[in-house]
Amino acid sequence: MNTETSKTRKIAAWVIAGLLTALYFFSASGKLFLHPEQMEQFKLGDWRIIIALGEITSALLFLFPKTNKYGVLLLSSYMGGAIILHMTNGLNIVMPSVVLVLVWVVGFLRNPELFRIA
């Protein structure tokens, strides 16, 4: 891989990771401050603070390249739970699925070895 491709790959990973981290921070702030009643709707009102703090922690681990592997793992689990929650409540699963795929794209751009089967 030449240096131009490597540089483009790094920039793309940083841009997507930054946007996803901002999305997760916005989502966590909604759980904490803006719309806590949405968590009540899913019967998760008692867990909203723990879920929001886990979301923030996972997003921060995901943002930085040295801890990105852990962030990918945690956010994949988190988004899997979000997809299941959407499915069981009759909501559209497109948005959490797209976000999950973007998490995997950043994971691949930063750590291609995560996706090797051997």
C-alpha cells in the first residue's frame, strides 16, 4: 500500500470516527438531559444513566486509534442491542444498522487484522 492510500485511509477513518463519536455524544446527551422519557418508553428508564455513560465511554475508546479495537467491540455490542430493541418495539432498524456498519468500516480502516479469519 502506498503512502497516499495510507494517508487517505487515515483521514477517512478519522472523519468517520469523529462523526460517529459526535453522534454517540448527542445520543448520550439525549438520554441524560434532552429526552429521558424515550428511555421510559422502552422500559429502560432506570438504566438510562448507565447506558449513556457506557455509550460515552465506548465512543471515546472508539475515537482514538490505540483503543479503537475495544471501542469497535463495545459499540458493536451496543448497536446490536439497539437493533434488537428496535426490532422488538416495531421500529425501523435501518439507522442503527447503518451506524453499526460505519463502526465496522472505521474498525477495518484502522485495524484490518480485526476482520481476518484464520
